[in-house]
Amino acid sequence: MHQNFNHYYKSTSLENKKALQLIDKILADLDRSGIITNTLIEDLKELRTYALEEQIPLAVKVLRYTYEHVEENDSFLIPIPEDDPLEEEEDGDVLATTSSDVELNPVESLSYMISLFKDLTNKMNVADLKEYRDALNA
């Protein structure tokens, strides 16, 4: 029974040291050079193999959708998911910005998404990854 619990726990986070080092490398490359598609796509494919080994379906899907998206667009055109729900005033005007008002920063959004893989036990990280998955799949 104890072994099954450990297996379940491990499947909720990329715990492989090489995977975590690769996440750090991707983030450093993005910070230093922006989106260099060939390198980024190879790194995302490699990271996906760790997610496959650790049986994390959400990570596997998001990583595949991401490198396919980057291959197709030579960029990352998905904005960072909205934090706050939109609030309406009494007359119906929207107070918060809508997604069309948000300026897209491909490197910032991709860096944020990749950083989410560091802790897949965090419910907010998983929720944001699901939003990225849905946006990439749309």
C-alpha cells in the first residue's frame, strides 16, 4: 500500500533532477535569448519524455501542444492566464481588463508556463496549465 502511495505522489510532479535542470535551462535560455525555436523545440521534446516516464498526462499534453504551436508560429502566442475574475459595476461596465486588452509577451508567457512544471502539486499551477492546454488546443 505504501509503495502505491509513493508512485501516485511521484506522478504529480516532475521530480527527476534532469527534468528540473532542463526546466532551469529552458528558463535561462528564454531569459537570455528569447525564443530560439530549434533549441526550444528540442528542449520541450526532451522535457516531454520525462513527463511521459513519470506518467503526468497534463504535462505530456501541454508540452506537445507547446512545441507544435512554436513550430507552427515561430513564437508563443498564448497570453498568461488571467488571475482575477472580471468584476462588473452596477451599470454593467467591466472593471478588470479583458484578454483583448492584455499585451501579449510571448517570452514572458512561455517562461511563466514552463515555470509551472516545477511544482505540479500546486493546484494553481495545475489550473493555469489546464488553461494553457485549452488555449493551445483551441
